[in-house]
Amino acid sequence: MGEAKRRAVMKCKQPLVSAVTPVTLSSFAGKVHVEWDPSAAVTPLGQLPFFIEFLKVSGVFDEFVERCPLKYDSPNAPGKRDVLGTLLLSILAGRHRYAHISSVRMDRVNPQLLGMQRVLSEDAIRRAFKRIDAAAGVEWLEASLQRCYAVMLPTPWILDIDTTVKPLYGHQQGAVLGYNPHKPGRPSHAYHSYMMSGTRMIMNVEVQPGNRTAACYSAEKLWALLHSLPAHERPYLIRGDIAFGVESVMVTCREG
């Protein structure tokens, strides 16, 4: 073994002293000190205080909560920060159903760092989102998404478009039979997705009934997305699979 390689191996085996040095972070509850215990088990939310500092310093979460069109009439109703904070914690923990929200209700640390008063139940979250007007909710979410990627638009970029079939179980709005290669005969939704290539940024997703998978059903939202952008911020290339290689889509793309 060469001398340089031997030194590199020895260096890798040295203890990571800096890993246990306390780190001071900013949160919605004030300054917090984070320490690492190298002998403890790794937890899925161990890095969350660092993400919360980003949300605090950037103002992203405050703006997201402030612009939310949720309104309550009762003085005993939960706050918008508690509603959206509960949903955020659940999503970051890898949950994808309302019923899974219960798994984060025992967290006594991260909700405080987000400035929350309490973690809500799954039923409270369901009731909260039922109170949001559909049109106002879509406008709020689309504006929030656009703020995430707007800074990158002046740089030349590629727009990827795709349709995903989501098999459904139970009774859901728009769950109808359609093209479903993985679960034939199973009702589904069609997710029409618009993504910024190379960044893993989702620019928009439109959920439609399972029998609306064709490219023509993507067109309306696609053109609305492009026309909402200034000419110098639009993609220089739109990329899709063979389903989008139809005359109507190609002609409209060429005409701008």
C-alpha cells in the first residue's frame, strides 16, 4: 500500500470529533443547540432542526402560512400554523395518508421549533382542508410552487411532461376505469405532471379521472403554465414521451 493511500485510510478511521460539537441553530422558538451522539441510533427526523432553520431564515414557511386561504369562525379553532405544521411534519416523516398523521402526534420537540401550539389529529386536518375554497386553494398552492422555482427560470431549462396512472382502492372522486397497465380493471387517477428537468422540481400536477390519460388532457394546464411565464423565462425545449407526439401538441409548441 502506498504511503499516501495508507495515510488516507488512517485519516478515515480517526473519530469525527466535530460531529459531537454543539451547533447553534435559529428556529421559530428561538435559538436552539443541537448535539450529536455518535453511539445513538439514527432517527429519520434528526436533520429536521436544520431544515427548520432554513424555513425560519428564508421566511418561506411564514409566507406559506400567511397566504393560506383557510378561515375559521370559531375562536376555539386551531391556528393555520398548527394545521400546516402538522401536515408538514407528517410529510417529512414519509407519511402519505391522513391516517398516518397520528404517528407524529407524540413529537414534543419539532412542533415547538416550528412555532406550533399543538399537533392536530387527522380528523382536524381533514376538516381544515374541506373549509378551503377549491379555486382559492389551487391559486395558493400554485403560487407557492412557483416561488420555489421562479429564481431558476431565467436560466435555459427543459420542461418534462408525463402522465402517471395511480391505482385507487376505496371510493374517491374521479376514481374511474381507464388505461391501467399495472392493475387492469382497477379504478385510477391520472396524474398529469410538469417538471423542470435536472432539478427534480415539480412545477405543477393536475389530478384527473383515470380515463383521461391522453396527451390532450394535459394540454390545457400545460399551455396555461407556459403562458403564465414571461417569454424569456419559458423553456427552450418541451420533452414528453410518444403520447405527446401528436399534431395538436407539436403545432401548438411550435407556435409558442
